[in-house]
Amino acid sequence: MLPPFDTMSAIGLVAAAFGFGYLLGSIPFGLLLTRLAGLGDVRSIGSGNIGATNVLRTGNRKLAAATLVADILKGTAAAAIAQRWGVEFAVAAGFGAFIGHLYPVWLNLKGGKGVATFLGVLLAFAWQAALAFAAIWLFVAWLSRYSSLAALVATVSTPIVLFALGLPDIAGMFAVMGALVLWKHKENIQRLRHGTESKIGAKK
């Protein structure tokens, strides 16, 4: 057992890693990029979300792609940088980035729905699972034309994929993150049930 001082120091370092990840994850790239492009506030159109799917509703595909990549990489960067000091720090930083994207302090805790950053954190821990996520998303999106449905199916599938890869501890973290993704998509789930969810490429 570690002495109390060492234990408290470790807790402090893990908290610092979480804080670092949170600050990185809370950068609202979708909002910043659309404003820089002169497209106004992306929160005023479509679903009001700051993520790539809503940025796509501006009609600017390049900007949507840039938002997607940025939101993915901030999750990957947080976990990868913290990984240098140990897995526990990578977990804290990755989870922090995910929470930061969902609840950014700069936007009154009203952020995105977490799918891209979820994928980015996953990429830092298990690239095979990230590829599986992307494949599942693409297949469901192609089949249904619903981005939200594709995201939900891929997210729910991730812990199962991680278990199959022999990563049960990481699978537990992604199960928690997946539950938060489902929560953030509760309105999408209702619209899917009623057939009123917007399809990929729709501007409304």
C-alpha cells in the first residue's frame, strides 16, 4: 500500500490528467470553424448541435469534415499525450476530453453529443476497435441514411468489440461513455421512433 502522501499525489496527478483532457476536449471546433468561415453560429441551425453532422447542414462539406477530424483528434491527443505517464493517466485524460466535449465550460456546459470524441479516445487505446466502429457507422449510415442511428449502433457495439479484443477494463470505460452518448441522443432516439429524424445531407 502506498503511503498517504504518495496516494494523494497519485490522485492529484490523475485529476490533473482529467483536467488537461477536459480543457482540450472542450474546444468547440464546430462553432469556431463555422464562425471563422463566416457562416454564423452553427447552434442556430438544424439540431443546434456543434458537431460535424450539424455543420454539414450549412452545406459546407469541407468544414464538416474538418470539424469531424478536429473533434476526433482532440480525444486521441488527450489520451496519447497522457499515455506517456501511464495507462491510468491516459484513461483520465481521454475520459476528460469526452466530458469536455459534452459539457464545455465555455458554452454553459452545452456541447456536442460526443460521438467523434468517443471515436478519438477509442483510437488512442485500440485502433482495431476504432476501425470496427468506423465500419459499423458507415454500414448503418449507408443502409439507413441516419447519422444518429449509425452513431448509436457503433457506440453500443464498441464495448463488445473491446471484450473480444481482450480489453475488458477499457471496455468498461467505453460502456460508461456509451451510456452518456445514448443520453445525449435521447431526442434523436425519440425522433427515430417517430420517423421524424433528419437524414444525412438534409438541411433541416
